[in-house]
Amino acid sequence: MNIPQSSLPRVVIVGGGFAGINLAKTLANKKVQVVLIDKRNYHTFQPLLYQVSSAGLEPDSIAYPLRKIIKKHKNTFFRLAEVENIDTESQEITTNIGILSFDFLVIATGTKTNYFGNKSIETYSMPMKKVPQALNIRSLILQNFEEAAITNDKAFRKALLNFVIVGGGPTGVELAGAIAELKNHILPRDYRDLNANDMEIYLLEGSPRVLPTMSEHASKKAEQFLKKLGVHVKCDTFVKDYDGKKVLTNSSLEMESETLIWAAGVTGNPVKGLHGKSLLDRINRYKVNAFNQVEGYTNIFALGDIALMQTEDYPKGHPQVAQPAIQQGELLGKNLIKLIEGKPLKKFKYRDKGSMATVGRNKAVVDLKHYKFAGFFAWFVWMFIHLMALVGFRNRVVVFFNWCYNYINFDKAARLIIRPFHKLN
Amino acid sequence: MNIPQSSLPRVVIVGGGFAGINLAKTLANKKVQVVLIDKRNYHTFQPLLYQVSSAGLEPDSIAYPLRKIIKKHKNTFFRLAEVENIDTESQEITTNIGILSFDFLVIATGTKTNYFGNKSIETYSMPMKKVPQALNIRSLILQNFEEAAITNDKAFRKALLNFVIVGGGPTGVELAGAIAELKNHILPRDYRDLNANDMEIYLLEGSPRVLPTMSEHASKKAEQFLKKLGVHVKCDTFVKDYDGKKVLTNSSLEMESETLIWAAGVTGNPVKGLHGKSLLDRINRYKVNAFNQVEGYTNIFALGDIALMQTEDYPKGHPQVAQPAIQQGELLGKNLIKLIEGKPLKKFKYRDKGSMATVGRNKAVVDLKHYKFAGFFAWFVWMFIHLMALVGFRNRVVVFFNWCYNYINFDKAARLIIRPFHKLN
């Protein structure tokens, strides 16, 4: 893999998500050699992926070249590669571009869409975990609009304009709100040859309320906001099947839809080669101790979404969001140096900074530890936090300008079908 | 195709390039029904396509939704479609989404890459006439860098880092300059594991000088600028063959290269169905009269790059650039109204506003009628003209910000491999 030999211990980080890049930053120019490996050459700011899907932002606003992040880290190398196997005996990983030895291995591969074993849903629904997937959704929405404008078949037009989003977590809620804004502001202007009332947006959530991981106050407010935007919110509803045409649910609700967006769950991206009794939980998270060491190993770690660290406060593990990943990445960086120097490690303790979700212009919900609020101010806070969390000054400015422009003009400017999406059905 | 019946005469415009959109704008809310047809849902600002290829801009900066352009034109409809045939008898066109009758038909389909019949070059080279093609070039350049970083095969690394651009017109010159900036500013920072000196950029031009349609002063200056940036400029050189590995030319120059960008010529995109003796010239332009009427027809027009209007000043037709297309589109709009009202038509007379090309930061050449200049001021003029020519305030701001950012930071921020390009060889 052409990494220079070094007398320093080598830390191999697999995955350039929030956990991976924060670990890499903490280890910058420290007495270790760092190799950051990712299948893509950029970091994805996943919280704003839904804005790419809904034509509000282009990929370069939320994606950031990984090599640019580490450009001043003289001890760090990047490799565009996919890890295929770990050999814990020889301390080597096998990748599609060769073999690499490690002293410390950090698995920060995150999660992928979970279809819960339903092959038909996997085949016909649209996932939204990666930038190309978000672009596919953008293309499909716009292609559906174009197709609806030319068809004389009323039922087909209705199916084309019926957008079903499965999963009422932050991703589903935010995407439903953004698609509702397309209906409310873009369709009436751009598609005068369509009746905007023909467009429907359904948000289906299996549990009794949307945003089930947030407070009941947030759930109630989010549902109110969504309904105000015209989204049909159906709780206690899960999709049983979808063949590309018809959505079947556990209730009497059935409908024709050409677009089912699947945001109903995630499962880990584990790497082959680690052994141990029930090392992974049912959503493929590695069981780790308070130092993020994978059960049974001292030099192999798992971070963020793919780590299951059971603590008193979080008996089921930490939420699979950015903050635990960032905090674990930073702490592991410090702990690795301590480990090398033979000093005692520090246990991870999650500082919950709260959670939030936005539903649309002037509408968001925020849960802080002692204070929960919703509406315009929450929306403002949501924007500020997300802007500041973006990597790089340039991306912040581009996103900020796009938001201002879209806000003033009730617009979403990136409604381009650059690569048409080819439907299977 | 579901266009409402109307008592007004119907003008069908095929193609949303510079000619098509300027015609549509001139006919906005006039006493005609307008149907604008394009294969894509956006207008492409082709003069800046090379900045997408070289990771300086994202597609939304240079692409603009066609429906947004016509959103206030109450008499205008857009259809995403490909025209397959014209029936001049019944005054109908056949498209992939149905049949449409017309009273006036305007062919503004522009050009595509001309490989001059060489199938091997067509298969293995990279064209740059469309946004997805520009994105493919961006991906391939970055993929080559990544591959070069891991290979131990010196000859292969050299081939990966050898970028050959064929065609010394404005597109080739501007792209060569932009890729040279990647070598000079991005490689040394992002790819410390590569030697930037291993990267070579060749610009091959078949005629005795680059920018052959501009003044000799401009050619000379552009060549100087290119050489300063480290580009190998080879005039009187044309590529005889390329198999994805080896470039063969008419001279003794031969080299291994994994990337051949083909900007050596264009040919028209004519539509089937028009009859007449030698209606098309050798680069597939329709012969038109001074009103852009296609030879032998009074209600069928061709505009811009696909029109060959032979005048005293331009015996070989007008240059295939934006200005003739824009001016012909505007004039035809006025002439169509005159035609309907039975008034005499106005002949087209091209106002040459000059030509220009940029080579890199602070380096451009400008030819005006009585004044030719080069360097920093020319570069400034180039930027201003291109910014103002972009469609839409938002795109101007986004491009302006990106240029400022890239200028200050010697950066190109969109170096993302969103969809990897799959090479054939």
C-alpha cells in the first residue's frame, strides 16, 4: 500500500466519518504514524444529507476532501481503499489495494441502511446514507415531476406524486419537511402544468410518535409542524412490503407510490476477522469497554455508530449520532498516546449536548437537558449549530449563502437531474 | 405530450442552450404558445464547464433549471424529452414522450464532441461537452492521483499522472491551465506521498498555434502563460490513435497516458426528418438564410452552433460560441412575431463583442475589435464578463465566492469523487 516504514507505532483508522476525522485530528503531528482509510475520498456531513436529496444543497457543501482535513498532519497518510479482512495474529489488514500492518486498529466504519431482511424493500426503496444515494433521490423526485406533467393516467400521476418516507427519526422528519417545501413553493411556480394538490407526502413511523428518541414535547411539536406543512404523519405504522408500485403496511393503509424513501433504521458496517463470543449486537455494533477497546482486544478499537459501549447512563449504548462519535474520537486520540506512554487511560463519559431536528423554515425542535423548545428560535439554533459543525470555512459560507437565498426566495436552487436515476420497476 | 390546446401559434424550441433560452425569453408572454424541449432539465453554461472538470466548481454553479428560467412565462411549457423525428408535412415532431404539432419549429440542439470517425478515441478518451462528462473527468483525475499514490510501478505512475488534452481552442487551453494549477497547488499539499514533478500536462493542437480562432497576439501570450504553468504545448500535432494506454500522434511524439481529454472538435446534433440537397455542412450545421430559416423551409429554423449562416463577413459561418447563439435567439424572437403579424423580417447581423480565454490565475487573453490585451487585466475582464453572463443572481454569487476562495487559498474545493469513473481499459 506504499506507506513509508516508520519507527513510530502505526495507528490505522478505518472510516473518515465524525469519529475517524476527530481521532485523526487529535493524533495530528503526535508521535504515531496515522493511516486513514476510507472507501470515499471525502467526509460526509450526514446531518445535512437530506438537503442534497431535496435540491437545497450541492454535494460540495456537505462533503469535504479527507486529504484536505489531514493536509497539515505530517504524520498522517490517506488511502482510498476498502478493508476486507483483519488478521489479529499478524496485526495486518487486507484491503482491495493491498495489505497493511498496524499497531493499533480503529474501526470507525459507521452504519448502512437496515432493511431488516426484506429483499423487496431493499430492491425498490431509496436509501439515503450516502451522497450518491441522496443525489439519486433528488433526480428521482424531479424525474417524477416531469413524468407526472406528461401522463394522462390519473392514477399513475398520483403514484408519481406520492412520496412515502419510512422512519420518523430526524432524517425522516427533516426530509419529509423539505419535500413538503418542494410541494408548497416549487411545484406551484415551476410546474404550472401540474396541480400541486395532487402531491402527497407520507411519513410512516413504527413507534407511537415521531422522533422517538427525543422528548414527548419535541415529538408533539414536530408532528404539528409536519401537519402544518401538509405531511401525512402515520405513527404505529410500519411498511410490510413494497414492490416498486404498492406500499403495504401493518394497518389498513395501502397506497400506490413510485417513491419509497427508506430511513427506518441502520445497521453497522463490521469488518471481517474479529473473533469472540457474540462480539456484535443485533444491529452489528462491536461491544467495547469504556476505552472503546473491542471485547477481547487491547489494540483494536471501535468508535461511534459501530461501537456498543454499555454504561450505567446508557445501558443500550449511546445514540448513533454525531456527538458520541466526535467525543469518542477525541478521547481515543488522547488515550492512544497514554497507552503508548504506559499511562492509565481515561474512561469515556458522554456529554449530552442535547438533540434537535428541523422540520422546515422557522420550524425546529430542540431538547436540551433542562430546557426544551420549538419554533423559530429552535430553528435558528439548529441552523447555527449545524453551520458551525460543518468542516471548513468555505463549506460554512456556501451553506449559509444557500440557506439565506433559499429562505428569502422560498427556493431550492439545485433542482438538477445531472445523472438520471434508472428505476427498476 | 399533454400541452394544452391554444388558439395562438405554437413555437417549439428544441434545445435549452444559449440560443434556445434567449429565444424563449424574447417570446415570454407574447402572443404565441412556446414549448421548450430539452433532454436535460437544466441550461448548461458551457464556458465554465472546465471548472467543474478541474474541481473548482460544482454543477449547480453553472447549471440552471430550465423551468426556473421560464417560470414567469405564462405562455411557455417545458418538456424533458428527446426529439426523434420531424414530419414537415404534418408539422409534427416525434419525441420519446409523444408527438407534438408545431406552427414554427426551432432547432437549437447545439453540438456534440467530434471524434472524426476514430472509434478507438471515441471509446477511450474523455469528452467534455456535458455536465456528467465534466464530473467524470473530475473523478478520473482524482482517482488517478489516488492510484498513483499506491503503485510501485514507476511507468504506470507516470501514465496515471500524464494528462493529455487534445485541442488548443479555448476549452483545451482553459482546462490545461486549470489542471496545471492542480499540479502546482493541490498536489504538493494534498498528496505529500506523490512527487508533483511526476505529473505532466500536454496540450496538443493540430494547427500551428493555440487559440487558432483568436489573434496571433492572443495565441502567443496564451502559449507563454501555459508554459509558465508547466504545460507542454505541442502545435502542429494531432492524435492519430489512443487505445486507453498509448497516445500516437502524427509526429514522433508518443506517450503512455491513462487520461486523454478530447476537446478537438464538435459536430452538430441534427434532427432526422428534414430533406433537401446538402442541407448539412460537413460538421452537421443546417444551412440557414439571414433569418435563420433552414434552406427550403419558412417555418423551420436553426440557431446558434447548429446553424450555418454564410454572410459576407462570415463566409464560413459564425463562430460556434455563445454570442452568435444569444443574438440569433433574441432576433428570431422578434422576427417570429413579425412573421405572424405579416411584417417584414430583419436580417441577422452579428455584433462581435470580441473573444477571450483564461489560462489561470491572473492570466488571460482578450481580443477586442481594436484592442488586444493579456495578463492580469484581461483575466479580470474575463471573470467579470463570465460572471455577468451566468444565468441567475444565485449562481453569480456562488461562482464569485468560489473564485475568491480559490484565489486566496490557491485551492479547488470540489475535489470529490462522488461517482467513481469506471475506466474501460
